[in-house]
Amino acid sequence: MLVIAGLVRRFGPVTALAGIDLEVKAGEVFVLLGGSGSGKTTLLRCIAGFEQPDSGTVQLNGTNLLTLPAYRRPLNTMFQSYALFPHMSVADNIGFGLRHLDRASRRQRVQEMLDLVRLPAIGARRPDQLSGGQRQRVALARALARRPALLLLDEPLSALDRALREGTRAELLALQRQLGTTFVLVTHDQDEALGMATRIGVMREGRLVQVGPPDEVYERPANTFVASFLGAANVLEGRVVSSGEQGTVVDICGHMIRSTISTALSPGTSLKLAVRPEQITLGTAANTLAGRLIDIAYRGDSYILTAETTCGVAIRLAATPVAGRGLSRGSQVTLGWSPDATILLRA
């Protein structure tokens, strides 16, 4: 549905987008994930028409968007600040982009949108009379009122507190499934990306460094940056002992660490691997390292433990309240995980 090819955007000496190639399918929730300055919002603004790229193409259903001004593009944008007009009622805010409709049709569409976001009786209120969650839903209703083929969302949940954010996330996904609208959503929140996306595009320094379904990007990160940025990861360095169809064995300071991932790397090749904290248990397993606890953090439903291994590397793991109770700093522990939890990373 959305095809972006070779998109470049520069601001003086700074290259915000360094040749983006991307395809988004109809009905997807595609999430652009990255830190500040990674280029994700600039990419969204180029699609919307608020920024003009230096080169490249953006097509929506075969139409070259770069030939159209922002207001004529068959898409809409929901801004991080919501951008509601403070002097207008909720109904007038939602109906602002519907001036092409007659009064009766516009009133009907506005009420449909209010019903859709479960705020049927607040049309006469002003934005300053609403809670943060209500303003977020009004902004969404306004963005959907024109029935766009594509909806762009810039950090749509960042202004909400944690409890409200989780509930609103579920509502947003339910609305998307009900309407079938294609979403391209920008966020720096990893939980938001993993919980909402059909696919994730991880951005760094104006480039897409990995694109794929959430489970693929999380469980098989392309490199050290993705492994560390998307969730916590323990990154270890070692040398390849052997590799074949059955997997790879890596020497980590004398410990043979196994992975089910096969590579064509020759013995002696330096390699980085990662293990997620939730994949590590206390006790022996196919892969085992010894360590000494240097930090314990109680989180209610778990303990977050940090152990310094005999290699001198700090490793984090999540332990159940039962497993973590009774442990103290200085305790000697054994860390274990399975070969399929060992992620091999490209340089």
C-alpha cells in the first residue's frame, strides 16, 4: 500500500534520513521504533507532507504523494500533542476537516466518531474540560473522521500515564481492527512497539537497521544495537569453536556456550552473542556460567538480579519471588540457559 524508495532528507550538514526503503501493507500496524534523533519522526513528516525530502519517492496505492500538498494527501496525522483547537468544542474539532460535507452529513459523521471512541455525549465540551485520555480519543476521532486510507500516529500515547496508556493501547488496536485502517506509528517505547505492531522498523541514525514481526526482531535481532535497544540483553564476546547445521559453539572465557543458530563462520572467529534476562535461570542448564550477585532489585512479581561472572562480565536475569527470596549480595550463583535462547549477533 505504502512504498518508500531511496528517501533522503538533510538538514544542513545533518542527514536525518539516509536512503530509506520500506513497504507497508494494507491493514498493517507498522511501528517505527528508535531513539531521539533516529529519523523516525522526520520519516513520518515526509509521508505526511510536512517535510519535503531531498530525494526518493513516496507512493500510496500507486499515487506519488510528493506531487501533492499535505492537505490533499489521502491520509491523516495524529500528533503527539493532539493539536486540538482550544476555542472549539469537541464536535467542531472532530468536524474541522469535514467542510466538504453538508451540515447534516457532517453532524452525523461527528456523532459516529464520538460513538466509535466511546465518548457519545461530550460533543459540546471544550478540550480543556476533558481528561488526558479523553483528549487522546477526541484527537483519534478527528484523525479518523475523513476516513483516511492511512493514519500516521506520532507518539500517540506518550502523554498518558502508564495505567491509562495500557488500556488506551488495547482500545486503539480494537479500533484499528474494526476499521481496517493502515497505521504507521512512531514511538520510542519498546513495550508499545512490541504490543501493537504487525511489524517493527528499528531506526538508527537515519537508517532502518531491521524490519520484521515483533517476535522476530526481539528473538533474532540483527545486531548488537537492536538487541540492546529492544528490551534488555546481556551481550557477551567470544570465539567460534565450531559451527554447522546443528548450531554454533562459542568459547566464552573457557565456557562452551551453544546456540541452535548455524553460521558459516570458521573456528577462531570473534563473535558477539546475546541472552535475554528472562531466558536465564538459576541453576545448571545446557549453557552455564558461574557468578557472584552484585545487585538485587525487588519488583513485586520478580527479582532483577545482576551477577558478575568469572569472565568479569555483569549479567542480568529475572528470578521469581520464590527463587529470589533469601539471596543476598555476594551470593555465589549458577546461571543457565538453553541453546535456543543464545542469540548470535552480526558485527
